[in-house]
Amino acid sequence: MKKALICLSLLAAMALTACGGAKEPAEATPTPLPDDVMNQPATPDGDGEVDSGMEMTPETGAEVTADAELSGMVDKIYEAYPVELMMMTTSAVDLSDESWCTYNTGLTAEQAALVDAGVLSESMTGSQAYSLVLLRVKDEADAQTIADAMLENIQMNKWVCVMADKARVVTFGDKVLFVMSNSELADVDALIDAAPEALGVTFDYDQSKTAEM
């Protein structure tokens, strides 16, 4: 089942599930989903199972396969620091779709052009404020620029009625790792701090922020 094909049904679930149980401030305003999701069929095809690693391009319907290197790194991070949320999936970031790319990474089209590939790991329910984005830049020299843009522009309240309270971004070589979460769901610092040993890397850059309540 492709992610984009179930967005409408998930949106309905978010409105019922997230709003009822959210503990975040009432004044938080969720970031609107990209307009093109509203044109997608609400009924999934196939056997109804989540197809991890696949992303459906909303405008073209073309499948985008998640980068194997990046997906493998996410798996290693989760082995070191498990994140146990409902319907967790790691899927490709479609860098060619500006609205979805900006929604998930905070990057403009110009900034996205500096990125070679990316993956997004989130709960498919949409009612749990957790997101991990791992990008590989084309030029290692651009890693910090992309990291700063992500930390500044990814909306910590992009879900319906829930929001993350902590975000952190790090770089290592040509990789940029961004994680944000509600602290009741996952400890952002513990997850990020587990990455160097899990991946055999050393961070070149490390910045974080907390949500303004």
C-alpha cells in the first residue's frame, strides 16, 4: 500500500484520534498538508499492507524507491534506539515534488537540488508527533547549510492536533540527520546520541531547538 494512497483515510483518523488524545498546547496550529493529497483516492489497493520503503508521487503516481544506504542506516539507528510507534515506515523523500519535499524536509526547491537522496521515517497514523529525516547531500560542503534550513523550517506542528517539543539535527560526512518528537513518544537526544556508535560515525555539526509553548 502506497503512502499517498491512504492519506485521506489517515487524515480522517488523525482528526478523530489525535485531537481526542493530544496533550500539546491548544493554540498550536497544524501545518496544512500539500494540496495535491486531496486528489488522491481514499481506498488503498492490494492487500492493505504497508509497503515500507515505497513512496507514491502525488502528481504522477510514480513509485519512488527509498535509497538502500539511507534506509539501512535508519534500521541501524532503530536497532540501537528502538522507536515503537504504530505503523512505523521508512519511505523515500521525493525531492522532485516541491510541496511534499518542503512539507517533510523544510527545504525549498533550490535547497533540495543540493540533495542526492532522502528518506523519511514516521508513523503512518499521523497522530503521533515523531519524524526522522535522513538526507545525503551531493557535496559534503553543503551539509551544514541543509541542516540549518531543516532545523529552521520543518514545522514542529505539521500534524493535526499534535506537535513535537524537541528537534535536533546533526551532520556526518555527506549525511544530514534530523529528528523531532514529542518527548512522551521518543527521546530525541537519546536517539541521536545512539547514532554515532550504531553507524560508526562522528558528528561534524550538531544543533537543536525546543518548541515555543
